[in-house]
Amino acid sequence: MTELTQETKIAILEERIDVYEKMMSKIDAAIEKISENSQNISQMLAIHNEKIDQCNKLDDVILKMVEEIKEDSKEQHDEIKKELNGRIDTIEVKVDNLSQFRWKALGALGLVTFALAAFPVIKSIILVNPPSIVQPK
């Protein structure tokens, strides 16, 4: 009976070894798949990092262009502002001159009006008291 038992034990061990070998081959296949996936992920990460670097470079170029446009816009704004300030100053001078002319014209009109209103009084004074003319003797 011990022989049977040993044969049975050997059969059980052989069966277990077969099961372990199948498990090991499955583990090897899984490890191989994991390794392939790891390589694929590494490649994807490398491509992703390269795209990130390209995007960063593009962002830098865009920022530089925006800064250049901002500077150009500021220069144009300053030039237009100077030109408009010059035009405004010229218009202010013209308005001041026109205002002065208006006041001068109003003063002259007032003087002429006063003179015309006072002229009959002056005329009557002059005619009422005519200057005595010395007549030769």
C-alpha cells in the first residue's frame, strides 16, 4: 500500500507541477503583456512630452508677437495722441482768436453806437454855442 501511496503522491505532485507550469506560463504571458504596455506607454509619454515642448515654444512665439503688437500699438497711439493734441491746440488758438475778435467787434460796435447816440447831443451843443468868429475890423 505504500507503493500505491507513493505512486499516488507522485501523480498528485505531477498534476500540481502541471498546474504550476500552466500558471507560470500565464504569469510569463502577463509579464510580457505588461512589458509591452510599459514600452507603449513610454513611447506615448515621449511623444506627449515632445508635443508639450512644441506647444511651449509656440506659446513663447505667440507671446513675443503679442508683445510686439502691443509695443507697435502703443507707439501708434502715442503718435496719434500727439497729432490730435496738436490739432486741438491749433483749434483752441483759433477759438481764442475768434473770441478776442468777437469782443473787440462788440466793443467797437458799442463805441459806434454810443457815438451815434451822443452825436446829436454833441451837434446841438456845438450849434447852440457856435464859436465866436473874430471879425476883422
